[in-house]
Amino acid sequence: MRYLELDGVKLSVVGLGCWQFGERGWGYGQEFGPKDSLAIIRRALELGVTVLDTAELYGWGASEGLVGAAIQDWDEPIFLASKFLPLMPVPGVMEAHCRRSLERLDRTALDLYQVHFPNPLVPLGVQMDGLRRVLKEGLSRHVGVSNFSLSRWRRAERLLGSPIISNQVRYNLLQRKPEQGLIDFASRTSHLIIAYSPLAQGALSGRYRKGEVPAGVRKNNPLFTDEGLAAAEPVVESLREVAAAHGATPSQIALAYLIAQPRVLVIPGAKSIAQLEANVAAAEIRLAPEEILALRRAADLFQMSKGRMAAQMLGGFLRQGEPTTA
Ligand SMILES: NC(=O)c1ccc[n+]([C@@H]2O[C@H](COP(=O)([O-])OP(=O)(O)OC[C@H]3O[C@@H](n4cnc5c(N)ncnc54)[C@H](OP(=O)(O)O)[C@@H]3O)[C@@H](O)[C@H]2O)c1
């Protein structure tokens, strides 16, 4: 495993996204269950993963419960991140929600408490009062944001008056917006970009094709439409070519590309130990500059109809984080 450093704490460049655990829309309860989830989280820790990312939203707290159970008697340092669902992002509510997350996680403090997505209806200053309260109460060592633009991130930090150390954003070879400023800012200021959906929710694995697409939380993801799959195919093909040279899989190369960027760590989700182990092993892959260039060239050509992409952006916050459990 390779690590980034934050105040002397080691952050694995490959973390574990925990949305899958407790979330029916990802096949939890059918394809895999609580035992598998606990085993995946434990295996991740054994392999040197220190970053675990969950949220109160995932499985309506079920993910936090599973993570809490899995880490209960783990003595090595971990970097535990959760997220606040910002429907009412005011200090009292934020503190109460953070405390409830901590109860489910069976911890006294988080390492990172993140605002899950922007809420434009509540003044940003009020939301930052909430994060300040969480820090002051010692409920989290650091705070972060998610799905924030660069300007909103910087403004939030100014209002908080202390570092907002990370921005968790969608970042994969098909969705490279963070390369337009966010990564540069993070690397200049020693902040972090936490890349979610780094495998484009599996679209970069090369496993899906017309007529064989996933349902559940991904059923509205335009990357799995006929058009999306066709548009992504050259990128997947480029991943396959680079993968062949490394004896790796397209998914592993997709992750290796992201962690080759400064101050970026990835949090792929996994539904089996095999997926987890493959994702962790990607941390050891070092891409040559010409391989990165080849992947970028293929990705530059990726285009879907503007309408579909706009719909994706619009529905993004809801679809990406929303639970589908009843
Ligand atoms: N902040 C936010 O708004 C936000 C939004 C979304 C996600 N997240 C976080 O980011 C994490 C990851 O994002 P994500 O779950 O959306 O997408 P992802 O990590 O890109 O995709 C995960 C899915 O890809 C497939 N997969 C995983 N490893 C694989 C491998 N080695 N080979 C082939 N397929 C593999 C699995 O699904 P199949 O096997 O079924 O294909 C898995 O469930 C989440 O768990 C969550 O913690 C945050």
C-alpha cells in the first residue's frame, strides 16, 4: 500500500467506500450480506487500507453500523470518515447527527466529518458554524466537504477559519472534472481530493455490455445506457491495453490512473473480497508517463450527448448518494 500523509497520519491511497454495505440497491441482502461486508472491511484493514468512507445516508445508518462492528477490536490506526446529510445543515442538527453516527460506529470521534453535498438554501456560514461546532466538541479531528466546486470549497474554508482538508468528488476516467482546478488546489495547499465512483460504478471494469447492465442504484446512471457503454468502450479498450502490459485488470488501471495524480486518494466500493483485493493491489501499479498520456487521450475523446450528461449532473447528488432501501 502507498500512503499520503495528513498531520502525521497515514492515509492509504486506496481506501474503502462503504456505500455498498447495508444498501439493497447495490445487491446487499441478495448478492452479499452482513457477514461478507464485515469480512471485506476486515480484509481491507489487514491489507493496509486505513481510509474507510461511510455516511449516515448509506443504508440509512446500516453502513455505519457494519463499519462500527468491523472495526470494533482493530487496534491499528485508521482514518474513519463519515458524512452529514445536509437537509438541515445548522449547528445543533449537525452536532446531533454526528453524535448519532458516532454511536452507530461505536467511536468517540471521527477522523473526518464531511458535508455530503452543498445545500444552497442555507447560508454557507451557518453550515460552517456547524462544522466548527463538531470540531470544538471534539467529535471529529478534521472536517471536509463533498461535491463542492472549488470556489465553494474555498469560501467554506474562509468562513470556517480553519482547514477543510478534503473535498470528496466524483472522479474517474470518464468524469474528470476535478482535473480542472480541484486537484491543482489540493496539491498546492496539502488538501485532499477523495475520489468517489473511481471505477465509474463499474462501467470501467469492461464487464458490462448492451443488455447486461446493473440495476439498483445504477439503473439511472447514463454510463450504463447503450449510448454510454458505446461511448466508454474506447476508454475501456485503452485500459485493457495498459492493463495487459502490467498483468492487471482495466479496473486496476483505472484506479492507478487516479492515484497517480497528486493528493488524490480513491475509495472504490467492493462487494466481494476478490474485488477488494484487486482494488488494493492497484496501489502498487505505477503507470509510465506515456501510459497516463494514452489513457488521457482516450478519455479526452469520451463524449456522451449533452442532454444525458446534463441529466446526470442534475440527478447526480441524489442518485449517487441516495439509499434505495425501503
Ligand atoms: N460523496 C458522494 O456523493 C458519493 C457518491 C457516491 C459514492 N461515494 C463513495 O464512494 C464509494 C465508491 O463509489 P461507488 O460505489 O459509487 O462506485 P465505484 O467504486 O466506482 O464502483 C463500485 C462498484 O464497482 C464494482 N467493482 C468494484 N471493484 C471491482 C473490481 N476490482 N473489478 C470489477 N468491478 C469492481 C462493484 O460493483 P459490481 O460488481 O456490481 O459491478 C462495486 O460495487 C462509495 O462506496 C461511497 O463510499 C460518495
